[in-house]
Amino acid sequence: MATSAGRVAVYPGTFDPLTNGHVDIIQRGAAIFDRIVVAILVNPDKSPLFSVEERLGMAREVFKAQSGVEIDSFQGLLVEYAKRRQAGVIVRGLRAISDFEFEMQMALMNRRLSPSVETVLMMPAESYTYVSSRLVKEIFALGGSVTGLVPDLVETRLAEKAEQAGHRA
């Protein structure tokens, strides 16, 4: 969907936490599209480590100097959110072939719900193909280093969160 604002894409996810794989996709998406909206999903059925407000704040801080990147949150149907944002493209990351079946299902369902919104699958840089938010949280919880897997700010926030919970020294 081309608008007066140019080509707009939405990159949805929980981003709990934001990883360097996400950052890679967002930066590369920003180079392709005039604007990429990082849309943090509000899912009351999940109990994320970081609140929506914390995730919004971290993402805004990480991308504050990057033009063309906007941070927002949404709930409900993604294609309806994309339409409200006048986005003609949904960007999804594809780390491994195991992600493909799920992503294909979602892309086809989104196309059925809104034929005017396309899905673009992007692979992260090779060095991030194994990185997921779930693995980052697990590694951190078990005392491992997440340096290089997440932006420095996110690593700091993970440490603060652990300190508040009394989990790490």
C-alpha cells in the first residue's frame, strides 16, 4: 500500500526481549521501506518477562537515531492493525526452515483476511539465525552471557530485572 508517507511495513512480534536478530531485520527493513513500524504484540494470555511499556521503551531507545523506524504496540488482528497504519507489507523473520511452515500458514491466512497486505519473509544475518528471545531468556536465567545476542541496553535491562527479582549477582 503506497501512501503519502511512502511504503510502510509492519514488523510484528512480542520482542521479549528485543534481540540482535530483530535489530538486524529492522535495520534492513528500514533500508527497503520508507517506514517500518515495529509492532509489539499485547497478548494478555502470555506472561512476558518485560511489560509492554518496558519493551516499547527499550525498542524506542535502541532505534532513537534510526529514521524510518517507528515503535508501537497493538492487539487484535495483525492485518487490521496494518490497515490502520496504512502498511501494505508485513515483515516476518525466518531463522530456520523449521520456522517456514508456521510463517507460511500465517502469511496465507493474513492474505485471505486482507489480500492487499503482502508478507515479506526476511532472514537475519547468518550470525543471528540461532538467536531467539526464548533462548536469550533461558541463557540469561541460567547465568550465561547474552553479550552480542541482544543490544547493550537490553542486556542492562535483563540484569536490572534479575537483580530486582534477586536472581543474579
